Amino acid sequence: MNSTIAIPARLASTRLPRKVLLDLGGKPVVQHVWERARRSKLAKAVVILADTEEVASVARGFGAEVVMTDPACPNGTYRLASALDRLPGDFFINVQGDEPFIEPDLIDALAARHAATGCGLVTAVTRLASSERLLADSVVKVVRAEDGEAVYFSRSPVPHLRGVPVAEWTSRRPYWGHLGIYGYDRATLARYPTLAATELEACESLEQLRFVAHGFRFQTVETDYHPVAIDTPGDLAHARSLMGK
């Protein structure tokens, strides 16, 4: 299997503009992501998908391979799919450009899960230990089958545990949160731009539900990694404090 890590790096982010180029410990945020992705043992290439020449120039400056993409791409999956004919490999791992502490072992676990199952889509889940996180609509929940396949993704606390107070749900059964790292094989990724938008993805505002609604299967990888994505000034301050430690 020939894997490529793709890092979408969009300059015009909504909540924290230019976040991929903001300084974190003397380097732009996206450089930290790239450096950690390069520690992968299974990926053969790491590519930054830039949407402006400014991002591309910075990335080339620290030694990254860059592929230019349309700034109008609606999400990271579409951005990766739009560049597919310019990328090497047969399995692609989409690492968010605002996660400077991404674990290389998690990246490799997605590639290994694909190799073991042959599933065209792989993503990561982490155990939810508190009712606060279970109830937060910013935390995406994942319902899984016995073999680890993701059955559904939702911002609601699912599955419903009938007759039990919500505060006790996470102590009664495992609940899983979704992490926004994806692996796709080439054939599955190539089909994404041809799939019609669906009511489910619009309702939940979750791009992965387009695949689910069209009958595609996701396999999952369990992890203890807790993302430190940089979406707000507070997130950036937190990341800087972690970098200092």
C-alpha cells in the first residue's frame, strides 16, 4: 500500500483568519502539522494543499511539497479530491492543517486499519468519559457496529439509553466521539465530488454523512489522542501554553 498524507491549509478560515500561518513556538501552525506528519512510518509522501500563493510560499520555504487547490473548495475532503490526479499513492490520509499536535502513530493506525480491512474509508474515534462531552453538540458522536464499522455520526448523544438518566450513560456503556482525521482509498475519494449533497449532512452539518447517506462504509480506529485544533484565539493561546511545556 502506498499512502500519502494530505494537509489542507486554507488561509481564509472563518473563526480565526489566517490561522494556518499564525506563529506557534516560532513556526507557523501548519509547519508543526507537516513536521509531525513526516514522522509517519507508513506514508510515502506528505503534501500541503494550499489555497493561496501566500500559504504555498510559506510551505515551500520550510521544505514542504505543495499542490495548489481552488479557494472555493467547500471542505477538506473536496479539496483533496480536487487534487487527486496530482497526488501519488492509493490511500490518502487527510490531516487537518490546524492540528499541530497530531500523533504520527494515529496517522499510521488509519493506514494499517485500511490494509487490514480493505475498507475504503477509515476514521478515528475516542472514548467519551463525561456526560458534558456527550451532550456537547461540538463533539460529534459515532455509533459503531460490533466490528468497529461506523454506523452513524451525530451531534446528538447516540445511541439513546432508554430509562437511564443521561448523566449515567457514559458509565453504563461505551460512547465514542469522532476525530476529524480521515483515510480514503483512491476510488472512494474520486467518487466524492460526484455524490449529491444529502439532507443528513445538511441537518447535522457533517461532511462525512454524505458518504454514509450514499451507502459507503467507514471503519474506525480507537485512540486516546485528544485534538488541540486551533479555531479561536483561545485555542491558539492554549496551544502556545502546551508548546511552552
